[in-house]
Amino acid sequence: MIPIGVVTVSDRASAGVYEDKGGPGIESALTAILATPWRPVRRVIPDVRATIEAALIELADVERCSLILTTGGTGPAPRDVTPEATEAVCERVMPGFGELMRTKSLLEVPTAILSRQTAGLRGTSLIVNLPGKPSAIRTCLDAVFPAIPYCLDLIGGDRLDTNPGAERLDGD
């Protein structure tokens, strides 16, 4: 089973103040999208840049997750530092992922312009920042997932096969 990093970045969820819904939202979307057997490697961490960076490095370098999906910490609030942490641990940034996620999200909610999602490469790992709301997670994953298996192939990551019909760009 292929390990996939699922990182929830939230002060309140990491402290147990409220239930993590972002991580399960990612896992639900992946269950619908992927045909390849996979297992989540979960982390629920606070909005602390050093902690986010350490988790991403561990998932990429130690756990060998070719795909790492984060949820939360992508807005304009002062503690929203997931994009900065992602960029700090990546050798290369993949701006097209964020551009497409914002474009698709803007069709559903005008505040999507406030989102700062990004993606980047660390070795043979692709790290993609997703929003925190489960419905927005699915919108964004539906938008970018068609490119993910090919990206992983190009960087020498794990092979991921999708379920028939799961690679539609429009999510319909």
C-alpha cells in the first residue's frame, strides 16, 4: 500500500478543541479518486511554521510519501503559514497547482481569491496545499488530480492509478 501524507494544519484541531474534518475530507476524496491501494500517514499539527516544515520533511524523507496533501493554513490570517513552510522545504515550486485550485474555487465562492494554496517538489515527493473545508478540498483535488500521477511519474515517485472517470478536469 502506497503511503500518502495527510497533514491537517490547525491550532484548534491539534489541541483537540474541535474535530479534524480536513484530514478525513482528503482521505474521503482519495478513496473516491484512487484505484491504487494506499494508506494515509496522518499528522494533525498546529499553525507553527517550524512544526509544519518538520512534518513535511519527515513525510517526504523518512516516511517516503510521494504525495503529501496538507489542509488548512492557506488563508491571509497571521498564523496561516502553510504555503511559506511548503516553499521552505521544497526544491521547486509548482505554481500551476495553486492557480488552478483558485480558478476552480472562484466558481463556487468569491472569497477563494484569499486562498494562498501552492505546491512544490521535495525529492520524489509532491506536496500540495489544500483548503480546510471538506467541500473545498474535493473541488481542489478534482481540479488538480489529473496532473498528479503524471507529475509523480516525472519525479520518480510512486505510481498512482485513478478510478475510471476520476481524472476529469471539471470534477463532473
